[in-house]
Amino acid sequence: MVTRAKSEPGRRPSSWWSVLGGICAVLAVAAGIAAIVVQRDSTTPIGEGEVFVADAMTSEDAISRSEDQFTAVRLARNELGVEAVSLLDQDGRVVASTSDPLVGRPVQNSLIADGVADRRFMALAAAIDEDLWLDGVVEWPAGSVLYQVASPLEGGGAVMIHYDVSQLLGRRTPPGGIAPMAIQLLGLAAVFGVLGAAVVVGHWRAARRYRQVQLESEILRRNSLELERANTGLESARRQAEDALALAEEKIRVRSEFVLMINHELRTPLTSIVTGAELLRSRGLSDADRAALLESMIADGSRLQEMIDQILAVARIENRGLSYELSEVSFTELYQALASAHPGAVTDSASDPDPEILVRTDVGALGLIVSSLVNNAFTHGADAVSVGCSTWPQLEPQLEVGDRPPGAVFITVADNGPGIDLEFLPRIFEKFEKSGFSSGTGLGLYMARMIIEALGGSLSVQTSSAGTTFQLSVPGAPTRDRVEAMT
């Protein structure tokens, strides 16, 4: 048996990966732009005021970290790389300096002295009044033009810084090369760029793989459908083969049973007839014995002829089918026809015959069915058989063949025989079916079924140990009163 293959392509790659790749790309661009801005700022010359303020803050920090004033000014000069650094008191007098000759002297420049007194930040370029010494050597003689910056301290006094003009221009220009912050930002931009590219490439490859798997799934789905159709065809062929085998086995069984039935049912009357003929040819029989023997031979011959007629009738029906000329007869006429046709049965109706009720049927064919049912009842041990007509059903059927017509008229054949075996009941209307070793061809009920179906009616049965009742339903011709009663 062919099974259907699974053809699901799995989950589609999420669009959030594309969003993540876009975010990484944006961050990479932002980091690159920031690196450019930092690098540009790091290579742009800074203003003099920025240098003065930054150096003043550095000097203040160095002075605050050292308890010795002379050590503090030398530490500040070494950190700044300027010409000289001096520490002034509140009166503008130098209390410590990297140039020893300045110690103890007041600031000569009046603008700077006023700024120190007023605690203002001062920066100006002017000629110095005293030589600037460094390690016992005159570094800048008096009259040299230097930038002089005085910045007030929080505890009082001020710090004064001397700059060479040419060196100050160099301090304003940042060193060349790439700024460390720019390098860090460029590295961050590279990381985000690589991550974004990896996400985008991964999503693209996943999407391509998904499309490939989807295409393969579609091919598998189509192949699965073709396999399923082939499987359905194979299953149908298997069922047809099984049905054909069952039909062949049934035909073989029916043929075997038919051969056995013919061998038994035909051989018995033939043997009786041959034996009777031999006895008639012998001498010594009385006239009474001869008459009885002839009656027995005639009965066996009639029985043999009846069986042959049934077999030939079934063959004609199966080959040519059945068709009847249906005519409308009254309920009374039908009742009388059945009563006169079966003197051995008690004929009764559930109610007085109503001449207004019409039945659409073939009375002769209907009579054949009823005769077959009556004879069958007597054959199988019934002492009394009754035939009845009614406009309403008289039993709840255990088995029914054919289609019960609307507005039907019902004919019942009831007997007081031993009943039908319930295991055999489902097969009673089949061809050549007989219960046990009973006599007959097993064609009577089969022919009754074929005739009632040809008449457009149905045949049902109810049985028990107290007897069996067959019910025929035949189409009734509707009248106005009957239609109103049914509605």
C-alpha cells in the first residue's frame, strides 16, 4: 500500500532577521560618522583660551596634591612643559617658582597684579621684567615677550604660568595621526558592519534554502498526490478483484448446490417412477395396488414437472427479465380472486372490503406468489394457512425485500408451522437456498421476490416457533379519500 509523503517546507525565515541586519547597518554607519567627527575634532587646532584654562586646572590639581609648594610648582611645570610656573599669595608676591630669582618678588605687571587682587583669571602677552631662570641658567632674559596667565586658587592666591609664544602655537595644534577614540569607533563600526552583513547573508541563504525546500515540498506533494491516486486505483482494483473472487466463489457454491439439489430432488421422483413402472410390469398386483401405484407415479411426475418448470422459469426470468401489464382492480375483486384460488387456505380480511379502494397490479402474478407461499407452508409442516387482505400493515417485518410503495395494500399469508430458523432467515429469498434437508428446489421464495419486485412492491416476513407470516405490499391506486387519509 502506497503511503503519502510528508511535504511541509517548515517555518519561513522570520523578517525580524532583516530588521536586525538593518539595525546593525545603521549602527555601523552611525559609529563610522562618529569616528569621522572625533577624528576631525582631534585634528582641529584648539583656541588659546582653552589651553590656558586646561593648564590652569592641571596646575591647580598638581598644587593640591603636593604639600611642598616648590615641589608643586616643579611638578606642574613638568606636566605642562611650559617655561615657568609660579605660586602667588593674595598680595601678588611670588612664594614659590620654578625660576628661583622670582621668589619673594611682587608681580611687576600691574594688570596681572590687579587680576590677582580681584581674583580674576588673567591672560596677556607682555615683556617680562625679570630674567626667567631654570636650573641656574637664564632661560628667558628680561624684555622677552611671553604669554603670562594668572588663575586664582580656591584657598587664596593664584598660580601664574609663562608661555613662549612659538611653543604656545605648537600646543594649540593637536598631534597628528588617528585619535584613539576614532579608532575605537571605527572598530565598533566594523563590528556592527560585519554583524549586519552576517545577519543579512544568513537570512538571504536561509530564505533561498526555504524556497528550495518549498519547491522540493511542492514536488513531493505532487508526487504524493499521484501516489495517492495510484493507491486509490490499486485499492479499487483490489476490491474489484475481491468482489470478482467472491462472486466466482458464490457462483461455484450455487452451482455445486444446484448440482446436489438436482441430483437429490430429480433422482427421487425419477427413481419412484422407474420403480413403479417395473412393479406395473410384473404380475401379481391387485387392481387396487395398481391404482395406488399409478397415483404415486403421477404425483412424482407432477412434482418432477413442477421442479423443471421452476428451473426453466427462473432461467427465463434471469435472461429476459419480468414485465407485467398492470391494471387497476378493486380491493373487493382482489379479495375474491384470492379466496377462490386457494380453497385449502382460510381467506380473511382485516376489515370489510371497500369497493372504493383500487389496487394497481397483475392479479394472476400476485396469485402465483400467494399460491407458492401457501403450498410452501403446507410442505414445511403447517396444519393451517390463512390469507388476508388489509389496507394497513399487519406485522413488524424481520426481513423485507423490495421497496414498499406509498399507499400500499397488504396481503398476508400466515401459517402455524414450526417457523424459520433465525440463522437461515437472511438467506430465504436467495436462489437455491433451503433449510436443512427439506424438499424442493429452493427457488419458490426467490421467484416470489423477483415477481413482487417486478410488480413494484415488497415482500416481508415475520417468524417464530408459533408460525410464519409473509406480507406482500402492492401499489394501491390513490383515490381522493385515501390521499386525504394518508395526509
